[in-house]
Amino acid sequence: MNRRVVITGCGVVCAIGASLQETEQALATGRSGIRAFDAQFDPHVCGSTPARRPAARVPWIPGEDPPGYDRDLLDPVTRLALIAGREACTQSRLLAEADPELTAGVYFGTGMGGAASVQRGYVDMLGRRAAPGPLTILSGMHNAPAAHLSMRLGLKGPNLTYSSACASSATAIGEALIAIRSGRVDCVLAGGAEACIVAGVLRAWESLRVLAAVLECDPAASCRPFSRDREGIVLGEGAAMFVLETPASAQRRGAPILAELLGYGATADASHIAIPSVDGQARAMCSALRDAGLKAGEIDYVNAHGTGTRVGDVCETLAIKQVFGERANAVPVSSTKSVHGHLLGAAGALEFAAGLIAMRGRFLPATMHLREPDPDCDLDYVANAPRHGVAVRRFMSNSFAFGGSNAVLVAGVFR
């Protein structure tokens, strides 16, 4: 059994938009959600305050915070997942009417899980010398968002959480594709979320020395993938969720078909815990193309992993050249991290949403702030401004992670 899989719903919340529509508007204009911030951290736990940093944070509206018990139970990562999940299910009409023949599952990805809840527990224990709150485990565990998506949306199929660093949500989407194709399940809510801009995580990333500094003359331009003067990643937060199902399932419910999920490739570098491999990335892209039954020349756009690190951007450029060959300079490639930051475990899902937006909106999102390209990064990165009026029939979305995990997704217009 090898059934087709379509996308009937997409929900997004991130620094550039509180919905899919707002995110599309931001990508269509190149608007950045990256800002400079000075975090106030508990000195008992974190020592001196970290340096001023750029970040792509979701601006919370106080009136939307959950009351009482839910405030402690729902870590920000779960709240983000629920916002995106509800939007995706509403668009796909998965909540509008019951389908007794449909059992939907949840395939979810996150790199850090409930980071704010875990940190709060440590602050209580080490800073205030008090016991962590009784809901610390339940709010901080990695599978909490998937569990709440299932419970609050009534999704009773398989409930699975994947954690493979920055490839987590792309892996979740790809594994959902396999599950639907094989007949294990007809419908899956798949994607991921991340909300880890907290003291402990930020200090750890600072120690790794891959974070970008604030570009004081223009903080929104602090993330500059493929640029000669790039300094590293800018952390972001948010969520993106998709309803994936068979065409028959969608048609039975009258759900709109947005696109078709065509292929998925997953590989391991098996070489180094932190240094990416050109071969590993290229093998993942080739695997996704084979799975989709496509040749590289049939891809109209690549949403790059493009984190803005010195090594990573060059490695991905070389991998794209290896896969696309003589056509490498003709295929548009862009990193939307330049405006929404790096969402770690949720990056793959958000960037897959960016590809879907590009395909449906007939424009190419830009790699913003690419003022002077690195000579070793010499592809068409859609520099500094989106390109409108461009037909995208099929796109590829790359996600590459610490640990050497690579996940690549391919989608196209449903015909």
C-alpha cells in the first residue's frame, strides 16, 4: 500500500505572525520578527546576566494567557502548539463535523520540550530552596504538547513525539507521511513547537559560541544566512502544525486540499555530533527526491536550513550543488530564518509552512539582510526582497540537526 497524502490544514504562530495569514503577509514583504532584548535572569541560578541578544520571540497578549491551573500545566511550548494545531484543524474542517470513520493521530516534534517549566523547577529548587511545583514533570515533558493536542482536539489515533534537535518537526511530518501511506492511519496532525528562549537554554547556547550578536544599527538584521559577515544563529520560538490525510479522507469531510506531501528523506551523518556533513545532507535530499519520484530538476524552490553559522551555510551550499549539479545556480534557495529566527525543533515545520505559503502565494520568500554574499555561498539565495509572480509547483524543505540527523521534505501542487 502506498497511498497519496495531502495537506488540508496549516496553522502557524511565530514572531512574524499569529496565524498562517499573518505569517504569509510578513514573508511576502520580508518583515522581520527579530528584536534585541535584555533578559532579566535569576542571579542565584544563572550568575551574571547574559549579554544583550537578538531573538525572534512570540509577543504574548496577557489576556490570552490561560487562567489558574492551566497556567502551570501548559508550558509556553504547549500553548504555541495548541494555537497552531487549532488553526490547522479548523482550516481542514477536522473540528467542524464528526467523521465516525476517521481516527486522527498526532505526530509532534520538539527539541527542548517544556524548557520554561523545567527551568522554573530548577529556580525553585536551587534559587529559592523550595520544592519544584507539582506540575513540573507534567508541563515540562517533551510529549506534553502532543498529549494536549490529542486531548483538547479529540484526536485518538497514534500519539508520538520526536526529538532529533533541529530536525524534530520535519521528522514528525515525514514519519506521519509514512504512516498514512502504509495504511496505519488515515489522518495525522503533524508538526512541532519550540519555546526555549529562557535563561538556562540561552546561557548554554552562549557557551557553544554559535549565537549571533545584536546588530546594533539594525537589530532586525542580526540573522544573516549566507552573508560574508554572518555571526551565527538567532533563537526563535513558535509552532507550525499540518493536517495530513488521504485524498479520500479529505473528500469525505469536504476538506480543502492545499497541497500534496510527496517525499521524505532521512539520513544520519554518522560523523560528528556538531559539525555537519555535506554527504549526509546530500543523501537526505536525494532520498526525499527518490521517495517523491522526482528528479532534482523538477524542484522549483528550496527552503534552506540556512542557520547563519560559518560552517553550516557553506556545508548546505555544497550539498545543494552536489544534488542539483549544473542546475544548482538556477534553483532559488532561501533561508526564512533571517526573519523568524531558528526555532530549533520546530524549525522544520515552520519552514515547510513557508514553502507551502510560497507555492500557494506564487512568490519566493527572501533571504533577508544578505548584503555581501560569502564567496563560498554562491547560489541564488533570493537576496533581500521576495520575488512575486513566481510559479512554484514543487518545493523542498531542508532540516539538518546536531547529532547528524537530516530530514528533508518535498511537497507539490495536488493534481
